[in-house]
Amino acid sequence: DWTMAGYRDEAIRRIREQVGDGKVICGLSGGVDSSVAAVLIHEAIGDQLTCVFVDHGLLRQGEAEEVVTMFRDNYNIPLVHADESELFLGALKGVSDPETKRKTIGRLFIDVFQKHAAEVGGAEFLAQGTLYPDVIESVSFSGGPSVTIKSHHNVGGLPEKMGLKLVEPLRELFKDEVRALGRELGLPERFIGRHPFPGPGLAIRCPGEITREKLEILRRADAVYIDQIRRHGLYDDIWQAFVAILPVRTVGVMGDSRTYDYACALRAVTSVDGMTADYYPFTHEFLGETATRIINEVKGINRVTYDITSKPPGTIEWE
Ligand code: XMP
């Protein structure tokens, strides 16, 4: 009989077999996938593993602290908190093409991981929380209109020059299975239930050029939106919810003066595995209340729209 406990034991056996007595670094993103991968690998090889949490300056409000605290409080896994926001945001300056943004981020991730692989005394392996849908999507989309839809994912092998071998213990699993495995490994429920967050982070929720100003506005609007969703008890019914800041300013009126601020789009979808998705049918009341809160509480936004595109034809993210 297939059980998650059996899967865990088998995965641990395979990790030990692959890694031997080598060192592994694991990129932590704060999402469920990389957290589960990290804990699983730690069970398999203990302190041969070092986790690297790369803060690329594209995280949500409070996210870095939350992830680092969760790991330090619950696990004895060596964890490096790498603040690389200058590096990433510097390289992204003036870049507005979505594919170039992703490639830039992917390249810098590789540089940063290589640096840390050397710093832990020569890690030979890089662990990632790649899931089955990531493997499929990067195959099925190749040759299509967006050739490297998840180019930073490195699914299918890392660039040669990196010289690190991949450890991807979740490659056969779907998201719901990863969550079950996370429970099996005893990860806190609050962590297991988190919405997925993409590796390129807020970069793909900020279409066009990324600026620190836009990122700050986006973080604040996103925090209000998620707070609304939690207050209304909807968080667990939704696969993913986030705000995208649009690359356009529009005219509004506040008191007796005109404003000229950014428009944003709210996104919320239901999905089983992220490969297809339906937009979430919020009530008009919820949407109205949320729009009012964002406009009142977030300086820099004066217009709120709701994205009612399902996937396909839309993607979940905006880039
Ligand atoms: P899309 O936008 O392709 O997203 O419909 C499907 C799921 O994948 C996540 N996503 C990514 N995750 N790196 C990631 O780690 C990426 O480049 C990336 N692009 C999309 C997205 O958040 C959704 O859960």
C-alpha cells in the first residue's frame, strides 16, 4: 500500500544514495515546496545540508523575517540569510521585458548559490523544491509562445558552468501531495497552508520596469488585500491571491484635489495544481470594501480593478 510515510522513507533513502557524504545547499524561498524539500533533506543527511534564503528585494511585507524565524525556531538546520536586494534590484533597473527579467533573476540566483556553495566548504549539490507541474509546464511550453516560461526554474538541468548537481526530491509530487508530505514531516500547519509564492517574487507582479517605489506600494497593497481575505475567512478557500501593480497612472479625486497615481489589479484563483485555475468569485461587497481600504490605506494607488481571467487563457501571474 502506498502511504506518505512510505514515500518519505523512500525519498530519504534516495537522497542518501544520491548525495553520499557530499554537501548540499538548498535554496529556501519561504514557500511550501522548498521548505518541505529542506526538512526532508535534513532528515536524510543532517548537517551536510545548509539552507540559503535569498532575499532578492522582491519579497512581500515581513516575509524574510517570517521565514527566517520559522526556520530558526522550529529546526536546527544551518540557515544563511543572504540579503542580495542591491544585487538583484540593481541588475533589474531599466529592464521591462518579462523574459529578460526572469533570465536576469535566474542568472543572479545561480551566482548567489555558487557563492554560498563555495562558502560552506564546497557543496556539490543544489536542492530545489521543483514539483511535477513545474517539470511539465517547462516542457509543454517550450517551443510555444513563451519559450522559457519558468526560465529561472532551471528545470531540466542547470547551466553547465554552475557545476552543481540538482537534488529535487519532490519532482514526482503535486502540490497537495507536498502539503501531505509536509504534515508527515511535522511542518507547522500555518506554513503548510501558505499560498504558493513564485521564485521571481514581486518582479512578475510588477509588469514593466521595477522600481523601489512601485515595490513598496505593491507590498502595502498586497498586505491589505491578504488581511481582508484572512479577516473574511477566505484564505484557505483560495489557491493564490495577490496584487499586481500596473504600469500606468490614472487620474482620481481625493477630497478636493486630483490625484495621479498607480492602478492595481487584485488576483485570486482557485486551482488544484496551478496548471489550470478559475478566478475566485468574491462578493461585490468584499471587493468594494477591499478597494476602499487599499485606496485609503496605500498612498500611491488610486484605482483598484479585479482580474476575472481564468487559466487558460490567462496565467495566474501577470508576467
Ligand atoms: P502561472 O503564472 O504560470 O503560474 O499560471 C502557475 C504557478 O506557478 C507559479 N509560478 C512560478 N513559480 N517560479 C516559481 O517558482 C516561476 O518563475 C513561476 N512562475 C509562475 C505561480 O505563482 C503559480 O502558482
